[in-house]
Amino acid sequence: MQAGARRVVVAIDGPAGAGKSTIARRVAQRLGFTYIDTGAMYRAVALWALRQGVDSSDHHRTEQLAMAAEIELAPGRICLNGEDVTEAIRTPEVTSGASKIAVIPGVRRAMVAKQREIGERASVVMEGRDIGTAVFPKADVKIYLDADPAERVRRRLKEEIAKGAAVSADAVAREMKERDQRDSTRADAPLAQAPDAVYVDSTGLNVDEVEEAVLKIVRLKITNGKGFH
Ligand code: DC
């Protein structure tokens, strides 16, 4: 599939552990589009704030960091102010910190501006919480990827164990519930399904099946005269 003369935006939103990153990365690869993990951008700001000792209740200073942050995304890597922070942004402290700083409107403004800039340069598969609702409300394709909470916990636990982390299912479930609650109830651009997003429930499906389901939706939307001329 070729994007032709026009750029295409595929937006994938959903809660933690629904499989957004894996699916978005694979779909982008299949389409030859750029994959953008917007959660990694919030994580990079959270990491910087933690390192600077800036508390997430200090909205002004956190916003200043978000505006000053030089974030570069390369395939599979993320750099913050020239430093590769790909692994550093995956700790539990940063995970929780990212959700906390993401409630700050000024932080969101800075991230959204960077995300729009990227989407204006290339065809993208962008995943996060507010891509179809706030970042690209006119995205060509919007997917809301979900799975039932027990399955999301199982997947996250498996990932953590694979990384060698000593965590319990209870701890993962608690952390995930708290984060989903915060992400979906904040005042500014909360996690929500856009009215025109296609709901995909990945519960009980394997990665290949979800990838195919998403690609099918993308192809249907795009060949509906809306893209790929
Ligand atoms: O996708 P993730 O788990 O890496 O995201 C980390 C946090 O960043 C998430 O809990 C909420 C925030 N986030 C957001 O508010 N908006 C996005 N588009 C992406 C992530």
C-alpha cells in the first residue's frame, strides 16, 4: 500500500496493556508508515522531572521542562536532550510519573504540538490516549484498542516478568487501575473513544489476529476514497 501524494494518519488509542505499542509498531511496518509512541514522550518528560526533583504538583516547572525537552524518536529508540532514554523511561516510577504529569494542560500542549509537527511531515501510526480525540481529530483512521482488564493485567505481568522485574499480579492490577482511572478522568483530553473510532476488542486474540483486524480497518477506510489516491 502506498501513501501516494498525501499523508495518512492512523490513530490508535486505548488503556494501558491493550497492546497498542505492539500493534501500532507492526501496522506501521506493514504500511511503511512512521510509528509514534506518544506515551514515550510523556514518559521522557516525567523522567526529566524526576531527575530534576520537580514534583508533578508543580505545574509551572513541569510545563517548562515539557517545553524545553528535546525529544527525538527513532525506530525503537527515544532520546531526551541528546541522551538515549529508551530503557530509563520504563521504570515503575516513570510509568506512574508520566500519568501524573499528563494531567497538566501546559505539558499536553507542548506534547501535542510536537506530535502534530511529526504527523505533518510523514504518514504515521500514532498511539496514545488522545490521538483521535485531540491530537488529530481528523485522522484518516481511528482505532480504539481495548481488552478486558484481567487480560491487560496478564499481558503487563508477562512483560514485567520477561524484563526480570519482581512484581505480583496484584501490584500490576493496582497500578494499572490507578493509572487508567487518572488517564480517563483528567479534565484535559482524557482517554476516551472518539465517536468515529472503530472499537477493537483484543481479548482472546493473538497479536497476529489483532494486527490483521487493524490492517483490515485501515484498508477499508483508506480505499473508501479518503486516502491512497
Ligand atoms: O502509553 P504509556 O503507558 O507509555 O503512557 C504513559 C502515560 O502517558 C499514560 O499513563 C498517560 C500518558 N499519555 C497521555 O496522557 N496521552 C498520550 N497520548 C499518551 C500517554
